[in-house]
Amino acid sequence: MACKNAAPTRPRFDQLPLHAGDPKVSAWGLWGEDDELGSLNMLKNERVKEAVREVRTGERIALK
């Protein structure tokens, strides 16, 4: 039985749902057609809570 807080498992590379027109090594559609988070779906609440303990200054850095 899987833990309810366990991260979803990733398929092997050869199992990725590649579609015509997608970049060669993309995994677009892996978490559904309307997904906008991608691999961020792998983060669970407990991991985010642990990461907050590492914050020292609160400085934000733009990712462009």
C-alpha cells in the first residue's frame, strides 16, 4: 500500500508520453494536459515545510 504523502513515481524514459511536435526529451502531458507545474508535482507538503527551515533572509531571486 502506498503512503498517501508519497511522491508520485516517474515513468522510465521510454514510457514518457511523447507526442508529435514535443521537444525530443520532454515529458509534457505527464501530469495531465492542463498541468502547469511539471516536476513541481513531485514536491509534497512535508518536503516544502522542511525547506522553509533553511530560509535565513527571505530574499527573493527572479528566475527568468
